[in-house]
Amino acid sequence: MALNQPEQFKGKTCTLHLNISEEGKATIIRSNGNEKLCKITEKVVKTIGVFPMPADKQVAKKLNKVKLVVTQ
């Protein structure tokens, strides 16, 4: 599934709730919204693999819960 026809997602939204480890590994907890857009968004998050995290471990700990909202 690809985003080769973005007009199909006009007015659609997907919200992903993620946990991110101190090392930057993301785990998808849940998603809400347009099913197709959410599947694409989840695939992108999984493709990233490891997110860059701050060197300061205390700051990294505060970034462990992320709400990602994608809207077309």
C-alpha cells in the first residue's frame, strides 16, 4: 500500500500512540482513524526502525510516550 494517490486521504486523519525506548525503538500501542492511512503510517514508523534520541538519558525518558497525528 502506498501513498501514490494522496487525494484518497483528503480530510482523513490517523493518530498513532507510540512508546519509544531510550534507544529510540518505537512500539505502536494503538492507532485511531482512517484504516488505510493508519496502515501506511504504521509502515513508515516501522521502516524508520530507530528514532534519533537525545544524548541526555533524562530527556530521552521524558520522550517515551508519543502521539503522532497524520492529516491529509
